[in-house]
Amino acid sequence: MGHGIASMLLVALGGALGGISRYAVSNFMAQLLGKAFPWGTLIVNASGAFLAGGLLGYYGMPGAQPLWLFTIVGLLGGYTTVSSFSLQTIELWQGGQAMRAALNIAATLVLGLAMVILGWLLTKELQ
């Protein structure tokens, strides 16, 4: 099996596990906090950003190394989601909930960036 095929399999396996994890966390959060606001997607994206920042702080930017392909490209790529965020924001907007739509946009952006930085700083401090 060539290096390209092995890399694709790592990404595919990580993506499958990430997608399953996103589904489970999103559903759990919807049951816990309700569906009036897309808490599940916000938490998934924030926790994925935190993990990405932590891996960045620990490993740096290793590019196409197997661990990076599996975790960042595959697992966290399948776990976090811009498409769900976008669809849920439009759904809020079309449902006449412009403030909740704006809050979702702002919270996702600010929390995502903050979590990447926090994850990176924590791993740098622990090294």
C-alpha cells in the first residue's frame, strides 16, 4: 500500500470517528439544553478548536505526518462542522430570530479562536 493510500485511509478513519463523535455530542447537548439554540454545534466546534490548538502547541505544524492526518485532518475535520453552523444560523434567521443568529455567529467565531489559543497556551505551559 502506497504512502498516498495510507494517508487517505488515516484521514478516512479519523473522519468517520469524528463524524460519529459530532453526532453523539450534538444530540446529547440538544437533549440536555434543548433545541432553541444550536448548543451542540457550538460546543463541538469550540472543543474541536481547543483540541486543535492543543495539538498545535504540542506538535507544531507537522503537515502530512500520520498523526496530524488522522487527528487534525480526519478526526477534528469530521468532528467540527461549518455546514451545520451555517444551516442552523440560517434556520434561526429565517425563523425570525435574528438576535440568536447573530449570537451564534459571534459566539462561534470568538469562542473558536479563544479555544484554539487556550489549547495552544496550555500545551506550551505543560511542556
